[in-house]
Amino acid sequence: MEKRVTFKGWLLPLLLIAPQVLVSAVFFFYPAGQAVWQSLFIQDPFGLSMQYVGLGNFEYLLSDPYYRASFLTTGLFSILVTLVSMIPALFLAVVADRLIKGAGAYRTMLIWPYAVAPAIAGVLWLFMFNTRVGVVSWYLGNLGYDWNHVLNGSEAMGLVVISSAWGRISYNFLFFFAALQSVPKSIIEAAAIDGARFWKRFWTIVLPLLSPTTFFLLVVNLVYAFFETFGVIHTITAGGPQQSTTILVYKVFSDGFVGQDLGSSAAQSVILLFVVGALTVFQFKFVERRVHY
Amino acid sequence: MKKMSVGALAVSSTLLSPLAAYAETEVQFWHAFTGRLGELVATQVEDFNASQNQYTVVQSHKGNYSETLNAGIAAFRASEQPQILMVFEVGTATMMAAKGATRPVHEVMAASGTKFDQDAYIGAVKGYYTSTDGDMLSLPFNASTPVLWVNRDAFEAAGVDPDTDLSTWQNVDKTLTALKAGGSDCPLVTAWQSWIHLENFSAYHDVPFASKDNGFAGLDTELQVNGEAQIAHLNAMGQWAEEGKFIYTGRRNEGGANFRSGECALFTESSAGYAGIKSEAKFAFDVRPLPYWEGVGNAPQNTIIGGASLWVMEGHEEDEYKGAGEFLSFLSSSDVQAKWHQDTGYLPITAEASAATKASGFYEENVGTEVAVIQMTAKAPTANSNGLRLGSFDQIRGIIDEELEAIWAGDKSAQEAMDSVVERGNPLLRRFEQANR
Amino acid sequence: MTISALKPHKEPAPGMVEHRGLGLWFTHAIMIFGVLIVFFPIWLAFVASTVTQPEIVSPPMPLWPGDHFIPNYKKALFSGVNVPVATMLVNSLIMAIGIAVGKIVISLLSAFAHWDSGWQDCHFLVVGLRYCLLPVPR
């Protein structure tokens, strides 16, 4: 027999939902509406004059090669961050799963990076790779490699990816570890008894059973890489060199706050809205199909 | 539920706090200074408040230059703007175009009844912030100009005579070669590359940076940084970068750390670097005038200022404007200006303060501190060396920085990079023009 | 099937199949190595907090803690750069508690009302739209 909550009247549930709806309206829908409205105008920073340009801002954006490039940059960046944060996490979780003693201590040390705010993580990694005083860049210099992320776009991207992914390794590790622990031991033992070695067990049994977790982490990490990495990029490269680390979200800030061009910034937000919508649809339609529940 | 009311209490107490500060007429002053400069500003404000009891100036630090400007703009849109806002020189066009948001300083000071003589202010310093009619729109607060810093010990270590004449880039070129051959890892480093090697470069050689008198004469201005002189200079620098004679460290003042630690022999940077260099450098150093290319344009003309000015914002009461006027007049007074100049290395804004400093023997005791003043005032400014008044200029500087980085990395030639700057920067100028019609 | 049933049956520890002495040691080694790499930046930050400024800016930085732990932490907690860190910690704590409690309460209320109240579709639409509006800077 299913236990369900049923409400006799309609007023109580309405009141219960009201705070959520109110918060959403004030903090999400209203600013979103404002963004759509502002994207149709060119205005001066002080808001003293507004010129209606219809889709002019969107035309201006889409004809800017740097804006188009930032789509690619964002895509590359998000994929790299997701890979760099999920694969080591899965690896560490699998290794930790094979240990009983000491797993607690390892887990504690692995959680600490997650507690570091992204912007601070950015400063930490910048400090290590600083072209002058950084520990890592100094030892690299001794080995003959001249690290300079200020001028080299690929190095800048690498640094920004590692800084963003580092804290997420902990987060992903926790989820993977918990998911691994919940894999029924009986299945593993049965496969081992039947002669399956570790890798075969991993690919054919463990990984498919992990797929709900993997899918969830994929979505969460992509959202993180898209929207919450602004602090890291701002601290380390400010979008440079030559905009090679300017992701879409960073450009919104850069044009809106630094450039005081609110029309263009609002138009970018609207475009991002559609991008996220499309991504969400894609994820749930195609990727979720492969998840085994 | 109990915890939510704690939150509500916290919110309401913050809303009520401004009421507690009401006493005399208050003048809000927002600025971008921290550290020692912040302390010096705080002292100035305290001195003013102590000298009279009609007005109280409240100073608050809002972040760096960009953040302070944004805070001011956001505050204006929310009708919470301060009376006095510090805006860096890059934001001048934005402030000037916003006629309903600011009140010209000459009006405020004249109306406040204090003694105000526009001619008392040094022409090259106030020119940036003066309208084409000759009226001061904002008060220059901290103005500096680029000079050449020389690490004498590094020169000697590389076997080069520290007294070599470095007044022309031709001579600097030879010296860089000698330094590199003598084993120097960092012959030349720079700060604020766009400001020094493009903006000031153009003014110093009397070549235009943008049309319409660098934007002074109209909003329909276009960039002209791909002129012969600029390309030649950037080609030379690109060559030096390739040969390891010029080390690029960053767009802002990252190079300062390299120079102060003794790594580098030559450093092009603001005269206001004096404070940091004097306290941190463990080597003997010189201050020399910025080099110029002999035979190019009208060199040496005069250099332009960088730094910030104080703007008065609209939307306040008359007595608050009187207070603002009194405070600005206090800041312009000779004693305050002379002390500020001597403590920080920023230029004095009045001729009187400059003369007072000279008379006190400061320049003899602190050799090199007069270089910046002379460099700026030796010749009367031309249409190309009054400064820049370009909209969206913070963004345009970003574009310039990117393209310069492409030159240093060897990805683009100077011609390609500057053509790209013109191509990318002009649409921004057009958007600014359209937004401020 | 019958042959495997005759194999001596040692009860394997949970998660630990094919338990071998050398394999265990190796597993620990890999784990330690991985954890050290991930933990390294935090270690470096800790070391930097225990040495003096000149030691940090003259490369290479020391990799082992120095002896300035107490003076540095005292300075940070009670004077800080602009604001003492102790004050900032208290502020963060108040904010974090407030936000966490507020979020949980609101979501709890609305989730409770989500089922079989007739308002499910409206509620789902609201939350779904919120998810789509994440990119809009507030």
C-alpha cells in the first residue's frame, strides 16, 4: 500500500508553496525579465538615456568573432573541467573502496579542497604557478620548461582548468565513493568466483551500476564549469591572454561591469539562457537514456 | 521560524544603521585607495573635519578604480550616490557624457564661496579634466606620469656604466644590448603598457592617438594608433621581447615586483612608483625622464597624466554641495598638496604647491622626484598631448593589452596588432556615441 | 558450478576481493600518492602561513613549515589587512546559517506541498524555470 500525502483543501498547500514562488519571482523571474528588456536597448551607464535597437545588440554580438570564439572556449573549458575533476575522483574512489583501514583518513584529507572557495582556489594555484615566485613554475624552470601563462594561451587554459577542477575532485570523490559502497557485494563476489578479473568486473558491472551517479555528476559539473567558475578565471587570467580563457559567463561580466555596456551584457545573458535550455534538453533526452537505474 | 526572525532582525538593523550617523552636514567621499595611500587620504579627511565644524566628510574605500566607478554608477541608478566620487582617468569620457549625473567642479567650487582660481592649477595636470571652454569639470586628485627607473647596481653587475645617457630610445636600444651581453636576465620591464607605450608615447611624440583631438572635440572620434611612429616603436619593443631584452610581466603593475626585487635593470613606470621603490629597493636607483625616439614627430613634447580625479555628483542638497566645495578647496590648498606630493610621488596640482616644494629643498634631498614635474610642464600641451577623452576606454585598453600581448608572444606583427585594435575599438566608440546621443 | 562450489571459501572482506599482501601495500601507496597530490596546494598555503614574506617572494619557497605560525595567525585574526579575519568568520557564520536555514525551510515547505495538492504542475513549472534562469546574473 502506498503512503501518500493528500490535502483536503487547496489553501494550505498554496501557502506552503508561496515562499518558494515568491523567492523565485523576486530573485529569478524579475531580473530575467529585466535582462530581456535591457537587451533590446543601448543605454549609457548611468541610465540617463536609452536607445531602442531591437535585435541590434544580438546582431552586434553574433558578428563579433571574439564572441563566437568564446562559445568554443566555454565548450572546451567545460569538457576539460568535467573530465579533469571526474576521472581522478573515480580513480581515487575505486582505490579507496578497496581499503578498509585508513579510508577514513584519506577521505578527510580529500575533502579539504572542496571547502576552499573557488576564487581562493584560483589564488592558490596562481601562487603556485606565478611566473616569478611560484614553486611549480620555478621547478619547471629548473627542468628547462619556461612556464608563462601570462602570454601562452594553452598554459593559461590549463591553469584555469586545474584550478576549477581541483575542488570538484573532492565533491565527485564523495559521490563516487558512496555509490561504490552501495554496489551489492554479492554481485562482485559472484563475478569474482566465476573468474572475472578486476578490469572486466569494473567495466561490465561496476561502471553501469554507477551510471546514475555518473550522470548526476556530469550534469552538476557541467553547470559548475559553465556558471560558477567566474571567480577562478577572474583571479587568475581575467579572461586573457587574448581572451583565450574568456568563457561566456566571464564575457557577460566583462562587458557589463568593466565595459559598462549593459545592452550587450543583457543580450549575452539572454543567449546563455537559450544555451542552457538546449543543453538541459539534450542531456535529459540523449544522455539519460544510457543510464541504468 | 525563530531562526528566520533572527535573520529578519539582522536585515532590519542594517537598514536602520545610516540614521545613527546623522550629525552635521555629511559629505560622502568614495575612493579607491588602500594601504598607505588609504591612510594618507584618511588623514586628509580627518584634518578637514577637525578644521571646521559645519561639514563632516565620510570617506569609504570601494575597491580598485574600476570597482569604485561601478559602485558610483550603481549607486546613482539606485539614487544613493555619494557627493564626491573618485574616477580614474580612463572613465573621464563616461563621466563627462553623463551630464545629468555630475555637476562640474568649477560650478561647485565657485558656488561654495571659497577662493577658486582655475589658473592656479597646472595646465598639463588639469587639461585632461577640462572642457573645451576651459572650465574644470573634475578636480585632479592623484596625477602621475611615466618615467624611467634605473637600477644602478644591476647596471654595474652587467658591466654597463649606470650614467649612460638614456634620454633617447636609440640609446636605450644600445644599452639593452649591452646589458643582455653582460648577463642581465631582465634588461627592461614595464608597467601599464598601454598607458606608457601607446597613450603617453603618442602624446610625447606629438602624434595623434585618436581623431578629433584625441576625442576632446567630439564623440565621433576614431582610433589612430596604427600610425607610423607607434608601429615603429612597437616593432622595436617586439624585437626586444623576442631577444629577451624586454620581459613582459603583465598588463598592470606586475613588473613593479620584478624591479623592486632587483631583478631588472630598467623599468618604465609611473612616477608614483616612488613610494614603493624607495621603501623596498635594496639597490641604488635613479629616476630619469621617459626616453623618446630622436627625430620622430615633435619629440620630446610632454607626457600625459594617469591617475584619478574627483567628481561631484548630482542629486544632492545645496549645503552638501557647499561642504563638497569646501573640502575640494581644502585638498587644493598648498600645504595639503605639497605634503601629498612629497609623500606619494604624485604630481602637485597647483603651481603654488610645486613652488613651495621646490623652495623647501625637497627636490635636492630626494633626487629624481622633480623629473616628472619637469617632463610634464616644460612645454605647453598640443592638441595631441592634452590627454584622451574616449568612451568605453577601459574596454579599449583591454583590447590594446590583448593585441600588445600578441606582439610580445610573437603571434602578430605590430602593424597587424594595431590595425586590429582600430578595427575592434572603433565599434565600441560608435556604441558609446550612440548611447550618449 | 559444482567445481567452484568446492573451492575453499574464505569470506572476503567487504569491497576487498582478491586480497593479497603485496596488492594491499600497493593500493595504499597509490592512495597516498593521489591524496598528496590533491592535498598539496593546501599544504603549501599552510607552509606559506608559517613563514615570513621575504621567504615567500624569493623563489623557491620553502616546502616545510617555518616558525612564524603564531605571529602570522595572530595578525590575521585580530588585525587583518582591512578587517580582522575573526570578524569576517563571525559574519560568514551568521550569513551561512541564515541562508542555509532559510533555503531548507522554504524548500521543505514547498516540497511537502508538492504531492497531491493540485498545485504540483504549477510548482514544477516554477522550479524548472528557475533552473533555466541560472545563467542570468542577479
